[in-house]
Amino acid sequence: MKNKKNIWLSGPYLVWSAAFVIIPLLLVVYYGLTAKDGGFSLEYITAVTQPENWKALWLSVLLSLVSTVICLILSYPLAMILVRSRLSSGSMIIFLFILPMWMNFLLRTIAWQNLLEKNGVINSVLSWLHLPAVNIINTPGAIVLGMVYNFLPFMILPIYNALSKIDENLFHAARDLGANSVQTFVKITLPLTVPGIVSGITMVFIPAMTTFVISDLLGGAKILLIGNVIEQEFKQASNWHAGSGLSLVLMVFIVINMIVTSIADKDGEGALL
């Protein structure tokens, strides 16, 4: 009886989810699968095969994969250092990694825009040191840099969480059996942190794949990702059908990532702290 009473506590959450998640999602599905006359149509789904949309989609996939790989390469050794230093989740170092996530996403990206622009902070310092300027703004490299900076904490924390749950007795047993550091890492550490790695990859790849702010500010109008195309369809062309159709195509990648995550991390071991 007590459990039934507690169910009512979830009422506000269910109302919120219905109003701001389920209903908007159903609207996207409706507009994406119908023509302007209201009849069923796959016209706006297949619009992704148009050259400009196809190019934007695969450029998004490529830059997202590059950003995810860079985040993984940077995060794994850093997470290992944090774990081996026996730092608690409330330590200052962990706090410094979480702190950027508290700042507005748009402000962080604008800050990088000011740093990277031709007359920005970085080039001003290089000019003062009589060094050549760095012309990285409005290039794919600037977009990748923005993605890595904004989404790096989402890779560090799941891996750190997975590493911190490993029993140290496993490492002692491996050493007693004659395993060296490489063998211990390959046969013990890496397999046990797969859930954290998969969770981190998902949490970086999906927002990187769907972003349009980073590519808009750091890539300029020269580089369009699929997120920018969808934004333009909704805001500039006022074509909700085209925007929704492309959004549904993008959701396929999100669903695939969610399925992979659920298979690799059944117990939620790679979840955030």
C-alpha cells in the first residue's frame, strides 16, 4: 500500500515528460512522416540523400568520431591518474573537471571563438612573441577543438567511475601470477572499464553529432553540419516537415548508440558519479 502511495510522487515528473518530451517528439514524428497536405510521405526522410544534406550528415559523423576518439585518448590516462592518486569525488581536481559543465554552453563556445579568431587572444600573444599566427577559426579543426573542450568531462567521469570500482586485489593477484603492467592492463583493467568507455563514447558522440552551436560559432557559415541544416530548416525556411524528417534520420544514430550502451553496460557501471 505504501508503494502505491509513493507512485503518486512521480506524477509531476510524468506530466513534465509528457509536456516537454513525449508530445514534442510525437510532433517531430508527425511532421517528418507527412507532406504539407497532411498525407503520409517519406519525402522529407529521403531528403537526407540530397548532396548538401548527405555531405553535412557525414561531415557530422566524421567530426564527431574524431572528437570522441580524442576525448577517449585524453580521458583514459587522466582517469587512471586520478584513481591511482586516491582522490575522492569531492576533491579539488575532480571539482575542476566538473566546474566547466556548470558554465553556460554558449558562453564557453563564444569564449573559444574569441580565443581563436584572427585578432583573438591566442594570435595576439603569438604576435607579441613574434611567432606566426594560428589560423584555425572557421575550420573543421576549430569545431573539433570546441567539441573536445565542451564534452571532455562527459568522457572522463564515466571512465573514472568504472576504474574506481575495480578491486585492487585483482591487480595484486595478477602481479603474483607474473603478469606485467601491460598484461594487467589488457586482461584486467581494460575489460572491466568497457562499460565506462562505452558510456563515455555515447555521452560524447551523441551531443557532438547533434550540435549546431559549436559549428556555427567556430566553423562559420562555411562549414555546415547536419545540426545546422536542421536549424536552418526550422528557423530560416520555416519548413517543419524538412527539419523533422532530417531529425528522424539523426535519431537513428542516437537509438543505435543507446542500444550499444544498454548491451555493453547492463548494470550501469559506467554511469556518471
